[in-house]
Amino acid sequence: MNTTSLEDAQVPGPDAAPGRIVLLTTSHRVAPGLLSWPAWQALRGADRVLCADGAHPQLPYLREAGISVDEAAPTAQELVDACAGGHTVVVVATGEGEPALTDGLARLAGTGRVSMPELELLPASYDLPGARLLDLVQVMDRIRAECPWSSRQTHEGLAKYGIEEAYELVEAIEAGDREELREELGDVLLQVVFHARIAEEDADEPFSIDDVAGGIVAKLIHRHPHVFGDATAETPEEVKEHWLRTKAVEKQRTSVTEGIPLGQPGLALAAKLSSRVRIAGLDVPLPQGEGIGYDLLALATRAEADGVDPEAALRAAARAYRDAIRAAEGVAGQDLSGGQP
């Protein structure tokens, strides 16, 4: 790499054409060398290419492509001078995005006394949707290696947090709080990535987050032949029916009740059983018995048949009850504060 200084450049005359500055940005989430065609055009057409970081991951690929890059960190004025005479200078930005240089260029332009070159910000590579998940995986790797608490966690020790985060997500959904929803989705995602990172260390059956993602991708494609194949499904009910049939074949299940976790909350469990029975077209009378449990079972089954989530309905009623309690506490507090000591 050339390391010549811009200070030796000839000072331009007042009538020199101002030229062009191209600030080339890249994403560390995209493999080095995979640049856009406009970026390659700018690089090949430039009179000079500069980069302040001699270890920039793009430089070996630029060099291999025949692009000469000078290792230099010019000031804003030096860069403006280098463009004089109609020259084009491409600056390959470092990870920080060259804030000192761009701030300096903005100050020069603001004086009104400098003939500024044309300024262009050219993204050379773009993040694809989901690219920040790569950052999450990298952060989790470091935390697992360096954090005294995280490095000692196990699947069993984290299990309770998965349940807590799932309930907090449900609460955010029901509250309609968009900011809280975004945060809770992140907390649930963290649990997935954390467990997958721990699983990599298993001596007998290790797997990674890529294995987790690959498995669910394959499952989704297989269970959506109406999207990825030739099957048709016109209604949500038809989609559910096909999903259950496919699961039964995949897992060789002999009962629609298989795969239903019995440890989930009671109303949700009753509604799930009722849903499986209804979708399978079975005629199963509710068991008869004395006590509140059988009454709740009948209510949960009726709610599911009406398209109502009994757990959500009960939570909504409970929140109304909580508000009534708080209101009563407020009235009682006022009464107490007005009494004689």
C-alpha cells in the first residue's frame, strides 16, 4: 500500500475545478470484496483511493482487483485540495464512518469561502434483512466466553427465564405497548441465542444457532406446501389441518394429544385439547364430574369453540379486577387520611 502524504500535493489555483469526493462505506456483516457495481466503478474511475486503516478488511480484495490504495488520513482541507482540477478521490471509510473528516468538510462548506468538491456517500455493500442477528451471535459468543455469570449458565438454569420472558412478551402484546413489544421480543430472542450457544459446548450432541435456524426453515417449508409447493389452502382452517397432518406423519403420532405440554396453564391446556379435537373432527364428550375444575374445562372448551383464548380473556378480566382494587385502595386511603388521629 502506498503511504504518500497529501501534504506534498501542489496547491491548486483559485480557478481550479473542485472535483469530487466519494466516501465509500461497507458493512462488516457482508463478506469483504462483495461490493456493489457502482462502488467498483467509482474505485476504478478514481484518481486516488485513500484509506486511513491499513488493516481494513476490504484492502486485500481491492489490491487483488488492481486498485491502488494510499494509506492516508487527510484533513478536510487536504482532501479538498487533492480534488482540485476536477480530480475524484475515493475514501474507503473505516468502521467509524470517518466522523472527523465529514465534520471537517461540513465546517469548510459552512464558511462559504471554499469551492467545495461534489460530495457523495456511496454504500458499497448493504445489510440484508436480519443482518443484525449476526451481531447478536457475535456478542453472545463474547459474553459466553468472558462474563463470569453467563459463562456458567446451563439449559436448566436458564429455563425459568424463558418462561418469564414469554409471559412478559404476552403482557406487552395485550397492553398494546409497541416499544415494550420490541424490547420483549429481543429478550425472547436472547433466550434462543443463549441456549444455542450453550448447546455448542455439548460434548456428545452439539448444535449451533445455524442448526436451530436451519431446522426451523426446513420445517416451515415442509409444512407450507401451499406456499412452497403445489398444494392449495384457501382458509386458515385448511392450513391448520394440513399442519397437524404433516406433524402426525413427521413424528409418527398416534394421538392428537401428543406434543401438547401438560405443564402449561390449565385454561390454555384445556383450550389446546379442545382445538385438537375440533380440528381432527372427533366427537369427544366432555368428562362429567363435580367441582370447579370441570366447570372451568367446559368454559375453556366453549371459549375455544367461539374463537376466544380463555387465558387471555381471564387475564383481561383479572386486570379489570386489579384496577378496581386500586380504585378501592385509593378511596380507602382518602377516607383514612381524613380521619382523626
